[in-house]
Amino acid sequence: MRDVEERTVGRSGLRVSALGLGTMGWGTPGAVSDHHEARDLLTAFVDAGGTLVDTADVYGAGAAETLLGELLDGTVAREDVVLVTKSGRGSGRGSRPDTSARALLAGLDASLRRLGTDHVDLWLAHAWDAATPPQEVAAALGAAVSSGRARYAGVADHSGWQLATTAAASAARGLPLVAASCELSLLAPDHADVLPAAAHHGLGVLAWAPLGRGVLTGKYRGSVPPDSRAASPVLAAWVEPYLGAGPRRVAQAVATAAAGLDASATEVALAWARDRPGVASAVVGVRTPGQLRGVLEAGELELPAEIRAVLDELSES
């Protein structure tokens, strides 16, 4: 298995691994719940040449950042990791996104304390907040970069027009954004407007859940495995929208393509998302070192043009 490919993010000089390690389930019962599990995952990822590690202040209500911060204090060198975090989504019952400068910068400072570092490599506004002017979001992102608390800035979970609006406001202030994080898989059609908007504004895409929240691996085709996210009381609602008849048909098509290529469904689904135009990194959340090995091996597959064309058509239907 070769080391993970490295790519630049958009029109910036930031370089990241083409496969990223996601930490949404860190510190969550039924996922990566303790220090030892997280340590094994992060060590194996970095040893394989992975650099991009993606987290957020709402993951595990801060537990993911705390766990990651503990591992960056001796287990893995901070300089070996491209650290990405996000602020502004809000958490708890009845919460709403809050990307005011007050909330964003307070969120970043809290993240830095949990992560045990004085800066993150990439900081993202984690939601669109209709109550906050985009110029204010741009000002907060710029303040983080100018103060050194973030090296680069971007947005996450924005639609195409929302991304374009914030990117234009930031560029007008002299801070070009470099990245947009969005869900991107054969089961997530939102990329249809995000990818062109990101390309127009020079942003690289961080594609999260490229395996369709696990559904495209084929593990849910027969039943719900007892150790899966769909069986977790905390994470089941996150997977449930992709367990219907339509997603199952897509998963079957991926399995058919994989059989024809003598590959796994994971390899096919991941390669499709990873190599979409503009994607800098496909961010995958895994729970075990075995799953991570499978994902790293999947990173070596390149889809034939005819298979990619069929899958492209499937994703647009």
C-alpha cells in the first residue's frame, strides 16, 4: 500500500492528504469512545502518510477535540497533522446556527483550548446563519487568520449560493477563502451546486461521508449490523435517511461495479467521491484500525472512465 496522495486545497498553497480522517464519532458511545481507540486510528493514519484530520466543536459536544488534543500532546507530532476544525453550528435542543463574530471567535478560542494548540491549519464557519450578515462572518474569519489562530479559512455545510456569498464577502476584505466542506457521495446530491461554486471562487472541497454514511459499503444491504452506527442510539438518526429503497438500489449498483472491477464497494464509492473535480480530500470516519486499513487500501483504486460515467449518471438521477 502506497502512502496517501497529497493535494493542494483550491488555489491556496495548503497541502493535505487526499484521504482525511474524520472525528465526528470520537468521544461518542457506540463509535470511537476512548483514548486507546482514537490513538490507534490516528497513529495508523499518520504512519500511512495521512495528514488531514477533521473535527468540530460540536462533535461529541467538544469531546472529539479534547480527545484529539490529548493525542497531539505526545502520540502524534502536531506538525505532522493538518488540523481542521469548525465553529458556529450550535448544539443542544432548540439550538440554531450562530455565526456572529462573537460566537465564531469564542468558539475558536474554546476549540484551541481543547485541542491544546495555539492555531489550527484550517478553520471553517460550520453553517449558514441567515441572521448574521456575510460581511460579519468574513470579518471573523479574517480576524482569526490575521491573529495567527488559523492559517486558512473556509466554510462548511453551505449551499452553492451561500458559499459564493461568503466567499465574495471574504475576498472583498482581502481574505480569499480556500476550502468548502460538504457531504459528497453517490447518495448526497447537494454537490451539484456546491462544486461549481467552489471552483468559481477557487475553493478546494473537503468531501465528508463519501461512503454514504456507511451505506455504500454494502454492510446494510441485508440487515443492520449490531456494531454499526445505525444500531447506535446516538448515531442511528444520522444513518436512517439513507436506509430506504432508493439508497439500497444505489448501493447495489456500486456493488455490481465493484464486482466487475474485482474491487470492494468501499473502493468504488470512495474513488468516485475522491476524484470528483475540485475535491482536495475525502474525509472518512472509521471506528477501527481494520476499517481504516480498508479505506487506505481503497485509496489506491482509480475508476475507469466508463464506470465513472455510469456512476455520475446514477448520482444525478
